Amino acid sequence: MKREAIILQKIIFIFISIITLSVIASCQRGAATLPADLATTTLPVATEKPTLTFTITSSPTITPAPTYTPTVTLTPTITPTPLPWARTVLNSGNARQLTLLTHWGYGSIQQEEKVGPDRILIKSTAGVYLFRESDKKMIAEYYGAIRFLGSPDKEKASIRFPDGSLLLIQLEDGNVIHSFPPLGDIPSYLSEKLDETQRADSLREALERTDLVFSPDSRFLACGYADFSIGVWNVETGELKAKLYSDLTGYSYPYQIMFIPDGTHLASMGGRLIYWSLENEKALWYINNAWGSLDIGLISPDFNVIGYSWYSASDNRYRIHLINSRDGSTIAKIGGVASQKPFSPDSKLFVTTLNGNINIDQVQPRYVRLRTLYTNLESAVAEFSEDGSKIIVNGGELVYSVPDFNLISEGSPSVKEDTPLPRNDSEEWLSLGFGWQPRGVIALPENQVYIWGGWNPIWRWNPLTRQMDWVSFSEGLLTAPVISSDGAKVAGCFMDRLEVWSFEKEAFTISTPCRKDSVLAFLPGTDILAIGRGEKITLFDILKGEKIQDFIFSDGYSVGWLDMSPGGKFFASGGSICGFGGCRGDIRLWQVDPPRGLSLIPEGSEKAVEDVVFTSDESEIIVAKGYVWLWNVMSGSQDGKLPLFGHKLAISPNDTLVAVSREGGEVSLVTMETRQIVGNIRITASDVIDLAFTPDGANLLILGNNGVLEVWGVQ
């Protein structure tokens, strides 16, 4: 044993030595020769950690995100002037008084459905919107709504909000017919350890997952609630018909709800299938471990049989569970797929298909497999004729007689195909303000604002005029395009070139190779475009299509991001690698003229950079790198940090306040003078995409991941 231990130690020593030599060799790999004026690009190691001089004080109370009030805005019009801008410049003394002044944006489309004659409902990340299909005119908007459902009669729709309330609207004009209050909240035993934000998120998640369904005759509306109950509303009177709750539901939400066409019963599923009586508001029976899909087509004409289907991974086939609705007993579990008319008119026979073959079963008064009809079809859909005398396969491709099940005719298939919906990212909806993948906000003098985003096309939207502009690049775009600081130009990267477009459709091409990991950035106030790839950053003159300068380094991470100073004198770059332990990264600072690298004393953290801003005089750089760190640009000295972790940053025009986004849609305001948090607010979105102060310093613009831009100021 001792000898084996010595051998093992030697093997480990040799293995570690090989790894060490490999790392040293990789660090000494060949690199391009640095110009003399770039000799300082390698960051020196700090010999002493700089002294931090800020004082941490208790954070002020967070101004909560505004709650969603279920209201409807009919026929929106262009925002009039003067706009609801604040005029009081933000400072450390009034930062606690920030309030939400207004919000703009329709978000990205998540669901689109034709719900009535000439009517379309759209659900986006911002709310629900009712449109006239013929001319795409918006009839009404329901900001903050999270779900919608059109009625079977195509005359009404239900709109759901994050607090559990419902609106019943008229599709003709968008007017509210009834408003239904929330019936249930998250039980205290599930929410007692949650803070306000976590509780709101849990409630929203529960309401997004619970079902919402009209009865087949459109007279009733049923919906699930966060307390595991089901509310059934009378659509005509607006009154509550039934509140269904039982301990049988356990901790499972009613993810599926189905009215029984007899008008007196309802079925729900959420881990358990429960059969309810609407008359006495009681659960009649239940089945454990019921997972799958409720389907009104699996209800027999006499209502004595109901069923649900599920996919069985064990034998790679779909199965149907048929149940006696009177007592909950199992009739049969059948392998195969059913059509929308699987029952015979007398409710005694049931037809399914499996691998192109047709199975006929007797399900009442007792279960018997009657016949399997073998065919040469690859797939089949079988149903009974209206009078029950025939079984029709694929719309008439095969027709069998009943009850002897003989083949009586063959013909051509006539299977109705679903009509595909328009693409959500089509220019048709883009032109109306539904911009997918929002990526930033631009605040310009005279309170001009753009929200921008997308890939190809890349778009910008002016919320004041509601004008949407976009640029479509050529095919083969490799990386995410970028926009200039004034919102006038965009650039995209291709295999053999760069394309630069103005929103007036003026185009420039620069012949230079790109890669999928290349990054682009415009130098503010100039016609210069920077491209970073690998260990090199190159500046190009857009108008001339010529290279201006290379900036090269030989250690650290490949370029993954670029951020420019407001006057275009400096820019920062860096890269990162992410793994199970999080993301590690670095930062470099460069001077444009004369071109050279500037040293930054390391702060001692390997965290990846999430955002960078410069002060207006370009003397300091503020970096979200775990904590929010500060450096002097010219000396490279580390000037301490702000007392919080941050993601997105913005600095006020007078350099007195820094806005820092945090987790959960929270934004903190920190004074540069004392490095203290002087204000906290929370937006309605779950996360912040971008921040910006208006040029007068009186308004803070916050773009959330729902695509909505919120304007905050002191009234």
C-alpha cells in the first residue's frame, strides 16, 4: 500500500507539471507587435488596494412599482404636447420623491388570434390590444393584462390582469360589459415567507397558468384562481354563479377547465381530474395522477362518458382515458388518437386510430373491443357520420359501414388544414409599434426619445409621435446590429463586410471581414465605427470606407463588448467567459487621439463587466462589475466603489446622480458626492434593459424587459 501511494503521488505530480507547462505556453503565445504608442495596454497589477472613502447608510424605502388597474383605453391617439415631463432637476435631495409620470410602448407580440368578425386580439409583453383586422386600426388597449380569451359566439372576450381581476369586453367596440373582481389569493401558508415582489410574481405566475374558459353557449365564464379554486361567472348578468373549492384540489392549480355541455357540470385538471356539480358547488368525484388534456370531443352525446388524453413515453404512443361521469369509474384506457367526433350518436361506440389502423370499441353499457380495421394509410383521422351509419376516414378516403364495419367506398382524402397565423415579427405589426427584442433607449435634446431593438430588421420607435422606423439588412447578418448614440444610423456585420444604414435608407459598405463573435460600436458625434474581434479593435471611417487605427492587445479575454465616452475621446472594451461559477471578465481603456491604451489599476475582482458609463467631462469611468466601481480615466487610479451591486447604469448630465439597476426591476439612485443611496424605485417589469436621463436631468427613463419605457420624475 505504501508503494502504491508513492507511485500515485508521482503520477499526480507529473500531471500537475504538464498542466502548468501548458498554461505557461499558452500565455506566451505569439501576438501582433504593438505600436510604440500602445505599449501601456497591459494592465499593471496593483501593489496596494486603494482606500475606499464612501459611507454606507441605510437604504431609503423603495417606491413600489405602480399596480395594474384593469382599465381600458379606447382608440388611442398621438400623445399631445406639452408632454408630461418633469421640470425639476433630479438631485440627492429630491430623489426619494420620484414618481411614475407616464409609460410608453406596446412590447413584443406573444400571442395573436382572430376572435371575431374583423377583430384580432394581441397579447404582448406590455398588455392586450384589440385591433380591427381590415385596416389594422387599434380599437382598445388593456395595459398590463396577461391573458385573453374570445367567446365561442365571437361577440365577447375576457381579459385577465395580474391581480386576478377580469374584464368582459364587447369585441365590436372594446367597451367593458362587466368587471369581475379577484376571488382568491395565494394561501398564507405558501406566501408568508415571500416579500411583496416575490408574492406578486408568484400570483402572476399562478394566474398565467390557471385556465380561463367560456361555456360552449358563451353564457358562462370559468377561471382558476391562486387559492386553487374556480369561479364561474354569469356572462349576461355579471354575477357569480358558483365558487368551486375542495380540499381534493390539494396544492394543484386548475390548469385545465372544461364545461360539460349539459350545463350543470364542470371538469378540472391539475394533477387530479375533478368532476364538479355547478348546482350544489361540490366535487362529485376525482381521479389521482391525472395528467393530460381535457377535450370536449371526448364527451359522449349523452354526457355519461368523459375522457382525457395523454402521451405515454413508455410505449411512445398517445392514450385516452374514458371515464363514467356518474361515478368516476374507469371505462377503458385506449391507445390511439381520437377525432372531434369519436362517439356514435347513441354514445355506445367509440372510434380511434393508431398507426393508420382504425379501432372500434363499445363503451356503453360495458367496454368491448369490437373490431380493428387494418389499412395501408400512414396516418388516419376517423369519425362517425351524423346518423351513425358510417365511419369516415380522412374525410372520405375510406368509408366503412356500421355495424358490420365493411369497406363501402374509397376516395380522395379531404382533411382540413389549419390556416397559419401571420408571423408575430412581420413588418405589418412592427409598423404599428410592436417591436420585438427591445434593446435600448436613446434620450436626445428637446426631449426626443427613441426605443430601439430587433435584429434584422433593426427598429426604432418614437413614443411621442408613435412613428416606427426600421432597417432590413441583407441576408447573412452575423451579429447583433448596433445603433448610433443619436439614433440616426445602424450597422451590421457580415462575413466579408460591414453595412451602415441611416433610417433615411442611405447605405455605406466597408470591406472588412467579420466573425460571429465580432462586436460593433459607433463613436459618438463622428462618422467612425469600431469593430472588435479577438484581440484587436479597429476604427473605420464610414464615409471613406477606410481603416483609421488598430488597437491591439495580447492578453486577457477576446473582445466581447465596446462602450464609448460621450465626447468620443475614449472607449472601453472587455470580454468574459461564463461557467457554473458565474461569469469572469476584464476591462480595458483606450484613448482615441492620440491612439493608445490606458492602464487601469485592477479592483481585485474577476467579475464580468455588465455596463459602463463615463462622466460628462470624460474624467471618470463607472463600471458595473459585481459592485459598481469608479476609475480616473487618465491616471487609471481606482476611486472606490458605490455601495451596491449593479447591472445597468446611467449618470445624470450634471454628474451628481448615478442610476443603477438591480435584481427584480429595482433601480437605485446614488449620489456621487457621498456615495450613498438616496432613492429606490421599482418598475412594473421584472428586469431593466436600459437606463437614461433626459438631457435636462429632470427625468429618468427606464426600459423594462416587457418593452415598456417608464418615465420617472419629481412632480
